[in-house]
Amino acid sequence: MTASVSTRPDRRTPALLGLVGFLVAVAVVAVVGGLAAGSAGSTYRALELPPFAPPSWLFGPVWTVLYVMIAVSGWLVWRAAGWGPASTLWVVQLALNLAWTPLFFGAGQYGWALVDIVALVGAVGATIVLSARVSRLAAWLLVPYLAWVCFATALNAAIWWLN
């Protein structure tokens, strides 16, 4: 008799334990981004900014809320369908998110950061589409993230152009 390997989460696993795993994954991205952006406030203020640029203090609260929503969305998809295309794309978008801050603030590579964030927009959009097939709530939780990343893409493009 062979043991089957399931990609669905074990229903005996406490739901909160799985959620903690997704929150930790997102927190790692946030911490790495924070370390890469140690001087982000002064760097941001020193840039030539477009008229629609928000104040630097706004980014922390916005990203805190978005990161929680991203984690909950990933967890909902995982709980509903296990590891599959939507979960894989969730990881891809998180990796692209992780890469942006070191590119933009750590290396000052505004053009490469723009390439990364355009890919991020596509990955988040695709994650929403695939997540909706499994959990409408999970998909809707990513919509504010997509909106913010689209705005950030325009901001990144303007900063690249101006600087």
C-alpha cells in the first residue's frame, strides 16, 4: 500500500496555525523590505517627486493593512484548495513584492524597480483571477493591494522619469 501525498491542508491542522504561517511569510517580506529601506524616508524626500506623490508617512500604515490582507487571502486559498496554481502565484507575487524595495531604495535602480513592479501588477492580477475560482473573499482581499500597486507603479515610473 502506498501513501498518497495530498496538496490540500490537513483538516486536523488547526486553522490558526496555518494563518500564522502565512502571516509569518508576509512579515518576513515586510522585515526584509524594511531593512532594505532603512533610509527610505530621507531617500524619498530627496527625490524629485511628481505632484501626486503621497507623504512618506503614509506608506507604513498602508502596507501594514495590505500585508495582513495578503496573508489572509493566501491562507483562505490554501485552506480551500491546498497548494495549487493560485497558491503558487501568491508566492510569485510575494517574491516580486520582496524584490522591489531592495531594487528601489537599496540599489537606487528605479528602472529595474519599475520592471519588477509591472511584473508584480500582472502577478497580483493573475492571483486575483485564480483565487476567485477558489474563494471570492480571498480575491476581494487582494483588490486594494492591486489598486495600491498600480498607483505605486505610476509613482515609480514618474520617479524614474524625473530622476
